[in-house]
Amino acid sequence: MMRNNNTLDLSLFILIAKIGKTRGLKGDFFLRSFAENPENIFSFKKFFTLTSSMIEEINFEYIKSYNSKLIAKIVSLDDIDSIKLYGQKDIYVLKSELPELETNQAYWFELEGMAVHNLEGKCLGNVQAVNNYGASDILEVKFKDKKILIPFIKNRIIISINKSENSILVDWQEDY
């Protein structure tokens, strides 16, 4: 399935994996999953990748675990030269395929734009991005010209997430 980017809403997709190095000579490759649990990738049915001017559905012959890594093969790509054309490409899934989360949980992309309030009721700004520099996830909150970085530590700093009100309650001061 191929569609032009002009007619396709890319906000319907979310990055879930990246094609890595080739493995062997028959078109196998390592697949780097960005899911919290890498094996959650097995639950998705349709996968897509961007080419220069369109989004293309990719049909995997298989995705399997191998020594704590994921190995995959795309249907009809049966040699190392064919798969090299897909090297380092991002793999997307439809956001509508993501599983429903429990109350007080959200996906990273849902956090962006949410208002952040502290326990005193002061608005600290809106989430501009969610990053991870190794230790934990960090909310990048912007208010006017100021940027605040808030560690995403649930039940300690992140008190609650209210998707219906598009807000996050934090135990954090403006001057931290």
C-alpha cells in the first residue's frame, strides 16, 4: 500500500522500530524496537516506512526473538543486497493499533502539549517534548521564555495525568 504524503496524515502514525544491520545473506536483519517491552512489537498487524515521497506498507515474513534481539525478514526480499535498500529505515504503526492504557497513564506523544501544574496550583507551562538521557524520562516544559526539565518519576514527582483535562499534576517547584 503506497500513498503520497500530500494526501496522508502522518500524525496517524507513531515510530515503533528501526531496521538495523543485515544478518546473513538471505535478507534477514536486526530490528530495533522502541517499545517499552521490545517484544510488544509482535502485537501489531501493519507496519509502514517512509520513502522519499510516500508511505509504504511493509509486510514482514517474520519477526522473532534471537538472543535477546529481534530479527526480521520482509516478504520477497531474499538477499542481502535487497535489504540494504531498507537499511536504517524507521518503522511506523498506526496510533489506532496501540493498546488502551489504564487511568493515569499516557503515551509520550499524548503528553506533548499538556499543561503542567504543581501541587500549589501554579501552571509551570506546557510539555514541549519528552526526552530520555539515560537515567529516566524527562518532561521538557516551556512557559514563556523559560524551559523547565522535570524528571518523569511516577507517584513521586508525577502525581497524576488527566487526559480529559489535558493536564499533569507534579510535585515540583518553578525554581528547581
